[in-house]
Amino acid sequence: MIGNKRQLFAAVALSLALAGCKKSGDKADVAQGQVVAVVDGKEITSSELNAELQSMNVPNNEQARDQAKNAALDVLISRTILTNVARERKLDQSPTYIMQKRRADEALLVQTLQRDIASRVTPPTRADAMTFINATPDLFAQRKVYTLDQIAFAVPQGNTALLKSLEPLKTMESVEQQLIESRVRYQRATGKLDTIQVDPNLMKRISQLPAGEIFVLPNNGALVANQITKVDVVPFQGDQAIDFAMNYLQNKKVSEAADKDLKARIEKARKEVRYQPGYGPKTAPGAPAAPAKPAG
């Protein structure tokens, strides 16, 4: 039933689009080259169509691409018609729309800035990847997968005493008991930690812990107490490893380029931010408060 409704909607949208073209005149109204359709007087260009296609997972064959192109054009036509309806109802002037449009514009600008920085970075070569692989055996030839005993829990806001009470504990059973006594809800389970999925600096610190040492990591707004119960060596090799290394090096180079380009600018701008009372960064207990810069 849902599929039939979608087909009906697409058919209605297409018929409306054709009607819109006829209102503007004959085939000569659709300009040669860039314009692929005209809907209610609005031109849809081949650039817009290609951008829509990029958001679709299109198989690499001519027939599939032609089908995807038609489907993408139907989406653009339908969206154009519905956009016109929304504007006729002046929904583009509503406070909710204006706020969401600003958020979307800012997010798109940030993504475009990131792509611009990435485009200026020289991509790593296969030789670079092999050098990185040979220099980091812990990630590749000696890659480890840790089996963990884990206890996930949320710390009540401001309850720093709970974290301090967990620091000297040496067994997961004692951690569990402390959480029970503190009336903190928790979940205990077995987990895995793959060295290639963790920041190398963090993994280095974990690997240097004494055997059986409990360590706590943040996870999705909660905390997880971990104890390693087993270590397996699972070599990471071949083309997949090379692709991983090249991607890792590319991301690192982009991050370094972004820091070089933006870090000073961001730090300078942050110092000039003005906050209303009750907002802004919190100072650590006992630390002198930063002078406030009122927003008004």
C-alpha cells in the first residue's frame, strides 16, 4: 500500500510538472543545455539533478543510472511543487522555518569549509601508507582485540564523590557493590575493544596499564568501567589495511591543516564571546572566575 501511494504521488507530481511546462509555452520554453525541466516557471538544472544523484547509492551501470536519474528528477519535481505550496502559505516566513533554515545554512557552510580545507591537502600515497603500517605494528601486524568486563553507569550531576570512591577499587565486583550502595543504576556486560577503532594515544595508555587494572571511559553521555579479561592478536593486513592507513593519514593531514588554518582564529573569536549571566563556560572549583563580557 505504501509503495502504491508513493507511485501515485510521483505520478501526480510528474503530471503537475508537465502541466507547468505547458503553461509556460511549448518545448522551446525548456532551454537547451543546463535546464532539464521547468516546474511552475522554476527551472531545474542538470547541476541540481547531479547533486541529487550524488545523495543516492547508484549502481555503476548505465541502465541503473538512467533509472536513478529519472527517480531523482521526480524527487526534484515533487519537492519544487511542495515548496511552492509552502511559500504560497507563507510558511517560509514562520519563526520555526527561519530558525531551522539558519541552522541548516550554518551546518552546510561548515561542511563546505571542511571540504575546502580537505581539497588543499595532498592525498597520502600507497608508499606513505606502507611506511605508517610498518611504523605502527600495534595497529596492524600485532593488532590486538581486547575482551572486556564492562559496567556502564551514569553519574548523577555534581556527584564527584562517586568517581573518587571508584578510584582505589581493584575488582569489578567491588565497583558493582559501590554502585549498588550509591543507588546508581548500571548495566554489566562483556564487550570488545579493537585497537584500530580507538585513538592510538588512548590505546597506548591502556596497553601500559598493569594487568587487571580497571579504567573508566566516557561513552554516549555515560561512563563505562572496564577490565581486560582476554587479549587476542588479530593481524590486520592486505589491501584493507592499506586503505585504512591511507584514510587515517588523510584525516590526520586534514585535521592538522584545519588546526593550522583555523585554530588561532577560533581561539581569538572565543575570547571575544559575550555571555548573558548564567551562561558560558563553568570555572573549576576554587579557580578564579573569568571576567564576564555581557551580551547586551
